[in-house]
Amino acid sequence: MDSEGIGGAPEEEPKKSNRGKAKQNPKKAKESVLKQSCFFSLNKCFSFCSISLRFRCSKLVLAMFLVSESPAEFFAENKNIAGFDNPGKSLYTTVRELVENSLDSAESVSELPVIEIAIEEINKSKFNTMIGLVDRERVDEELYDDFESAKAREKRLAKEARVQEIQAKNIALGKKFKEPSTAKGAKSRGEAAFFRVTCKDNGRGMPHDDIPNMFGRVLSGTKYGLKQTRGKFGLGAKMALIWSKMSTGLPIEITSSMKGQNYVSYCRLDIDIHKNIPHVHAHEKRENKDRWHGAEIQVIIEGNWTTHRSKILHYMRQMAVITPYAQFLFKFISDTAEKNVTVRFARRTDVMPPVPLETKHHPSAVDLLLIKRLVAETSKQNLLQFLQHEFVNIRKSYAERLIGESSNLKPWEMGPDFSLKMPVKSLTSQQIVRIQQLFRQAKFDDPSGDCLSPAGEYNLRLGIIKELQPDLVATYAGSPQVFEGHPFIVEAGISLGGKDVKQGLNIFRFANRIPLLFEQGADVITRTALKRINWNSYKINQMQDKIGVFVSIVSTKIPFKGTGKEYIGDDITEISSAVKSAIQQCCLQLKSKIVKRLQARERQERKRNLNRYIPDASRAVMEVLEQMAHNRESKRQRYDKEDEELLDKVASEEITEKILKECLTQHVEQVVDYEMALEYATQSGVSEEPREAIYLNSLEGSHNYIDFHSPIFQTKLGAVHPHGADFALGCRLQLERRGHQANNGVRVSVDSHTVSDPRTLHKKERKKGENKEKEKEKEKDLRNSPPKREYGFFGFGASRIAVIGAGTFVRTQYIPRLREIADLMILRAIWSRTEESAKAAAELARDFAPSVEVKWGDLGLQDIIEDSSIDGVAVVLAGQVQVDISLKMLQAKKHVLQEKPAAGSIAEAETAVSCYQSVPNLVLSKPIWAVAENYRFEPAFVESRKLIDGIGDMMNIQVIVEGSMNSSNPYFSSSWRRNFSGGFILDMGVHFIAGLRMLVGCEITTVSAISRHVDVTLPPPDNICSLFQLENGCAGVFVMAVSSKSPKIYWRVDGTKGAVQVERSTDNGRHGYSVLFYSEDGECRKTFYPFSGVNEELKAFIHDISQANKKDGAVHEAEPRSSYVEGARDVAVLEAMLESGAKQGSSIQVKRF
């Protein structure tokens, strides 16, 4: 068979001229001849084979001359792309990659990160011992880079002598001189420095069988997909392993264990760079005695600590700023003790950002390759489903418009070759191009930012305060915006002053919550801060003030520039505008604070200036007054009565220059202080009731002492009255803290009818017998008048309480509210699971509770149980453990205010009440067990309940709750709520049921509900719609969506004569409720009530404690709105609704509790 054209000898070609060509290299010519002879010989052999066999062999021969490169080889040859430019940068990048992997691992399981990073220096001798290499001394010195010839040494010494001579002359002449720079060290390329880098975390851990591929195969991992990620290339520790392979040849060691595993996985491996596969040295399971979970990675690499020491430490510090919920321990270990470094970055909060969610592609951001890949991977059958489910913001109706409706006479938008039901797998290349073109031209809604996970304004502020300790700080979190179809969020913070902050602008850049330290000059954040912000207009000196500029950008696609991805380009208008706006918002906040400081400084300066002129002014005024007093008779000048009295006192020296000076000084002090106090009251909204001066006589006769306690003092007050101590019960004393820290003081005020002016008493004594009977009758009425009822205390020490818990609600609600009622109680202790969390909460309370104790762990909880001085506790913990902790406190005879919900189920509540019955009595009754349900104390519901009687018979009721539980909510990532029975429906819903029951004033008897799980980011169920019937026969509907794009909440009761509606609203920046009353004639009266329920329920609890602790033989009845039974009834209603939803709407009777 003829082999021509199939691999046989090629036809002879006409000879070509060699003119203009270089002469062929003899070696290459020889290789060419060999290749041709090889082809010829093989083709002769192939002439006896089949065509298919010859074709395969021909391909094999061609493959001998084609070379492919694995991904591992590519990154090994181009290591600078991944940040491994040189040994120093490689050490920094290794630390960064390991730390970020550890953070991702811990956050993925909602675990507060605890990360330990250690860099151990290994000298050459120790390294050689590790690899089994024997040290050898130099034989031929001239072979080495650091060899210095005799001539070079002579030249260097001469140069040093000249420099010393010049320095001596300058010193003699008194001139300044510049210190000579130290001589550059020898190149010493062979003297490499090696480091063992170890990173340990408490994260998710890794599956035993996946560890080799997770570390030994490049471009394989868990971070691929369209979502916000910390990584830049998805290489993680793989690039560190490649660098280790290149620089030391030593394997990486991995120790890992997942939650619940009784073993620890140990793996030692390196990577086959040419094949891009792991080379496993050891892979085994070991016993997990400590039940530890997480990962520990150890790798030995070449590096340079000296050149990149500051970068690594700056990175750790900035990471502590952006992740204040993490705890870092960094160590550098060296044989030289002076080089050792240990830095601990403590945790400041336990509020973690939500885990970023993977999202779908936006139509405007896709290209042809991506559409083809989506077509190949989709599980959808037709084109309509493909467009609707594989892209964001393409609704069914819009997809139909893009494709075209067959029933419409309108022309097809995509073209006649497309139809709604056409198989998506049948799309041709031309049709895919048409889809891509239409995506680029059509209008689509912008993607939302729900898939993003910003650090949060709260965390950013805490991080800045924790690490920099600035004088002033302002933060701002922008709303989600879009560039090129990708959502992004910009957060910013500006600080003034602080430790370790240089003068001028100190810019801290973050992208997807990781610090950016290199190539700062071209970054959009740097350029905006330097060139687009007029700092002087905000009262900030750009050159002299210590300014910290913190900007964090998160997105599904960070538009990095350059191969190293170390800065964000300044060419995207949307991002640069958002960065500028965020910085300006922070500057505006700072400006108001700076202006206030300047005004206060000006007032103090005015006070000093006035005080400076007081001696001269008083002397001049006194001279004039003395002259007027001396000459008033001779000039026969008439003065009014007050002036005459003044001149008489001057003449008799009752008024002297010294007295006048003191009066002027006091007047200046009062005027300036009054201006400052007035401005504070105006800005903070403080309204002061008028106070009357009181006069206390000296103690004569019988008297009793009454103890008063405060967070800052303890004192005794004696009451004197003809009727003894009983008089104290007829009046009310109020003690208030004034000022903060160094300006502490106490103000005592008393009702005007309680104490008489002593001057009046003296007059009465002079008029003995006058109106005697009238005075006796007045004193009798005063003695018999009942005390004024309020949440204040007279005759008893302030209640001492502890707070069990230090989470978000404690920090944002309890501590601020306790600060407002600091004169009613003493905050003795704050407890949390961890020391860091407890200390962070205690620091927030130091201004009104300077002696508050920090307790943590089991021992701290036991301390509170055994502390007999603590009267009551507020239990603010996860719903799963609140009841158990509350019962322990009740058994210890402590009053308890437990956060809602009362229990996770009615069964748990019944068991709890049964246990409560066995609690011993405190005095005459059991300790108080209250449930903190602030809705029952909100003035809006209290007043609305009064209005219900005016609307006639109830006809129907509506409760609509469209919540805002999304990634921006601090409770969104709360692990206990996600694992709580009933999820957010039960945890949040008890509020709205409490409001409903408070409003209608009767119980719910039956319910019928449908529940659904729509939002996969929330625990099921997240939507519920329920019909309910009250015991009075009226029916209503309760609708609750945990997360909504347009949150709103309202309660409405319609009657035969009108309606009452309570709805969430704002008024002049204040948050609260608006109560709308619709009268029978159709008129609407609207009243706004700001939030104050938490404050009122705390007051009620503290009042109940004080009354219950009385030893007067009376049994005190606690506030019924706070009773545990009321909280359990709220749970019973929601449990019935959830049960009905699980049974597809079956009618369920609400359990009577």
C-alpha cells in the first residue's frame, strides 16, 4: 500500500536560495538530518502496518517534540505573580496565606478565631543537620562572594579614615554632620536564612482523605466560584509548599481534626511540580485526646526576616484592626534572645461578620466562555429556565421578553431561531454570541449586596480603638453599589491621634478584609486620600495631625492591578466615588467633634482671660465705690434703696476688695460652666426638671441614719423630725451622679413639700403661739400622706446586680440603659464565657461602674453564685442555656431577669416552672423570676391598650412583620439562633406576640398556620402566615417574614367605632413607634413614642428587687408584665403556630400556661 501523504517520505521540494539567510549552525544541521532520517526509517517500517496504526505512531513521534507545563511548574517559574519575589517577600506571603486560611476556616463554622503563628529562625548549621548534610570549612576563599582582596581592603580602610577625619573637623567647628551609613554587607548568596513557619487555628479542619490534594495539587480548592474571598489566586499554602520545595526541599507537615472527630489526621508531603500531584511521605490517624479541632501547618522555607520584619508585624496589626473578633498570638523565635518577638492581639468583640455567600453571575458581567461553560454545566432543560436560574436579576417575565413570546405579534428580541422551550444544550456558537451581545445592551437591575460580608462599622471602630487608641475616631459603612455587574461595599474609618501613628496621613487599605501593604502609591484609596480630600475644610491639619485613614472594600471581584494584586486601580469611577464619599462622611463626623473641642477650649481660654483681669477690675470698681460712698452726702446725689445699702456696706467695710474679687471669680466660673452645661444639654437632649434649694438644720434630738449606695460613693443621711424616722417616708430624695471620672459629684434634690426653709422656722419661733393649731394640722397631713410611688429608693441601699453575658445585646442595649439608671443600682460584675469578651463589656461600663468585676468561665460563674452581696442578675445568654443558668441563680436566692424567649418550648417551660417551685424562699416569698420582654413596657403599647376601649367591639386584627435579618444585621451570624428550635421565628416572634397580647388584652386560643423556608441563608422556617382566634371570638392574621427587602412592622386592630394601629417609625432621627387612632368620625390622631422599653423593664426589675428585699413583714407582688408565665405564654402561641405549619395548616389549640 502506498504510504504517500500518510507519513511517508515527503515529496522533493524545489531548492530555495539561501541569500539573505544566516549560515546554519552545524549542530542544528546535524540534529535536523537525524530527525529526517528518523522519520524516513520509521515510515519505511510503517509501510507494512495498517493506516490507523501508522497514524497513531505518527502522532507519538510528533509528541516527542511537544512539551506541556503543569500549573505547579508555571507558578514555580513565575513565583513573583503569587508574591514570592524574593526570600523576604516569600516569608511575608507565607505568613499571610496561612493566617488568611485559618481565618476562613474558623469563620466557616462560626467559631471565634484563635490563631497562633510562629516563625522560628534556623541557622545554616542546624538546617544542614536537619537534611543530613555535614558542614565543610572553606578551602579557597577567593571562590566566595564575600572575599575581600588586600587592595580592596586597603581602599576601604583609607575611605573610612577620611570620613573620620571630616567628622572630627565638623565636631571641632560645631557643625552638624550626618552619621555615616553602615557599610553594606557582603552579598553572601550562599549564606541563606531558613525559617520554620507554623500556624495553628481552631477552625473547621480538613477531611482526612482530602488533605493530600488540598496541599499537593495546584488550582484545586474550595474558594473557587463567584463569591467574596480573601485569597487572590486560590493557591493558599500550596505556593508556600512550592517555595519550600524550591528553597529547602523539605516537605510540609499538616495536623488537622474536624469537630466531633476522635482522631487527628497527620500528613507529611511535598509536591511533584512536573506532574502537579502530591508526594505523600506519611499519612496517618492519631488519637485526639484533647478533642481539639482545627489545623496546624508547618513549613520550612528560605526567607529574610530582617528586611520584612516590619511588613509582617504591620500585617498582623492591620489584620487585628479589621478582625477584632479574632485573637492572634505572633512569635518570632531565634537563638539570639534580643531578636525574639512576642505580640498578642487580643479579641475585642464576639460579633462576627456573616459568611460570604456564593452568588450567580450578573448578565452584564459575563463573556462568551463563561456562557458556554454555564450552558455545559447547567441542569436546566430549556432556554427560559436557563436564563431565569443561572443569572441574577432575570425574572421569568423579563426572560420571556428577552427571548420573545410566540403568542405576541412583536418581533423576536433574540431572533427567530430562539424559543422559550428550546433545549439549552442545542445552542450554537452563533446563538451564544447573540445572547452575549443582548446581555451587554439590555438593562438589568443591579445585583444586591446580600452576598457580601463586610467587616461592619461596629467591628471596624472597635479594631481601630483597640490597636491605635486614638483621641477621636469616626466610621462609616456605605450601601452596596455596583461596577461592571459586581456588587461592592466601601467602609471607612478616620482616626486622630493614637499610639505608634506618624504625623500626616497613615493609610490602611483592605480588600475583602485583608490588608494591602505593597504598591500603595497607585491605589485608589491612597490617591483619593491624598488628592481628593480637602482636609483643612474639616479642621484637620494634613501635615501635622496624626491621621489614620482606614478604607475596606469588599466585592465578588476586586479590580486589582498588576501581577501581584497588591493595589486597586484608580480607573473605576464607581469605586473611587464611593471611597471619596465614605472618607468625607467620616470627616464630617470628626469635624463636629473637633469644633466642639475648639469651642470648649475657647471658653476655657475666655475664662482664663477674665480671671486674669479680675484683680484690676475689682480694684477699680472698689475705688469707685469708695469714692461714691465718701462723696454721696456732699453731692447730695440721691440713690435708690439698694444702692444706699451697698454704699453703706462699702463704708462699713462689709464689702471689701477681697470680697468683690471672690464674687467676680465665682461669677465667671458659673457663667462659663453654665454655657458649657447648656450646650451639652441642648446637644444630648437632656431635660432638667427645676430643682429647689434645701436647707438642713444641725442635728438635734433623736435621729436615724439611712445608708445610700452608688457606683462611686457610699454615704449616710440623718433624718430629723419631731416624728422621728417616719418623716423620711413622706419625702423623696434623689441622688444623681454629675459629670464623669475626675468631675464626679452628687446632687441631692427633694420634693418641695418635704422640708421647710429654716429661715421660715426662725420666724415661726419668734411668733410663738401663732397659728399653732394650723401647724399641727399641717404636720399631721404631711405625716399621713403616702409616699410618692416611683422606681426610686429611700431608706434602702441600692440594689447590687450582675450581668450574665457580654454579647451584642448587652453591649448595645443593657449597658447603655444601665448607665441611664446608674443612680438606682450598683453593677457589681459582668460574666462571659471568655475573658476577652467579659473585659470588653466591662470597659464599656467603667464610666458609671468603675469597680465592676470581670468574671469568666465556670469559676467566674460560681463566684457570682456564691457572692451573697449580689441581689439580682440579668441573664442574657444563648436561648439554649438561659433557663438552666437562671435556675442556678434562683437556687442561690438571687432575683433573675432572664432575656426572652422564656424557653425553647412549652415542655421546657413547664419543667422550669416545676423546678422553680422547689426554690427556697428569700424572705417571705421566692426570688423573682422575670422575663425581659421590653414590648410590654413600651409606652406605645401601654397607651394603645387604653385606646382599644374607644374603638368598640373588635372586628379583626392584623400583625404584619417584615424583618431585616440579613447579612448587615449583627445577629444574622449568631450560631445559637441558627441552632435554636424555631430559629429566628421563635426568637424574634415572641416580641410581636407580646405586643399583640398587650394590645388586645386577652389570650389567643387557636391557630392555623402555613410555614415555608425561602431564604437558604436562614434556618428553617423563615416565613409563617397564621390565622388566630382570641378568646373573645375575634379573629386575626399574623404574617412574619424574617428577612425582607422593605422591612416594616405594624399591629392593627379594627373595631366597630374606629381602629388603632401601632407601627415602627422614626421622628426627627429618633426610632420608636407611631400610634394612629382612627375615631368614629374618620379623623386620625397620630402620636410618636420613642423606644424606652428596655429602660423601663430594667427599672421595674430593680424596683421589685428593692421591695422584695424589705424586711417589713409585707409580701411584695412583682411587676406582672415581667412574670415568667407571661413570657411562657408568648412561646406557647408561637409553638402552636410552628406546629400547625409543620402539619400543613392544621388547627392547633394554644396550650394554656
